[in-house]
Amino acid sequence: MKLLNSIILEGDATGKPLATGDEHLITVFTLNHREEYYRVKSLGRLGQTCVEVLDAGRGMRIVGSIHVDDNGPYILAEHVEFKPEGRVKE
């Protein structure tokens, strides 16, 4: 049986993504009964789009997979949806 490794994460960016070569690191904050922070890496064009669009507090939904490096676990983003900026009047 093939191992399943996927995650969907919703939260807010804590700041602009940090670019190192072709890799872009985003820190995502979620509030689910407690504060939680996640490291998210995005590569290539997806990473460039994140750098252009994301600012602190911008909401997003990330679909990706969980990996581990020397700094611990992180999510490798495969798809990112950005929430609209500002609030819509109801």
C-alpha cells in the first residue's frame, strides 16, 4: 500500500516569505484552540508568487506534504490559495 502524505493547512502568513535560491520559506500562524506556527516551503514559480502576494496577516490555504530536514518538520506546498485582501462588507 502506498503511504499517504498530504495536508491541508489554513492560516495567516506571519510576514513576507524568505527566499533562498529557488526555495521560499513561509511561516504560517493558525489559531485552533492554541497558537501554532508551521514552516512551509514553496518552490519555483509558486514560491515567486508567494513572495509577490503575501504580507503579514494575509490568509491562505495550503495543500502539500510533510517532510523533515535538519531544522525539523516542514510542509512542502503543492498548491496555495490566497484569501482576498481586506474585508467584504455584508
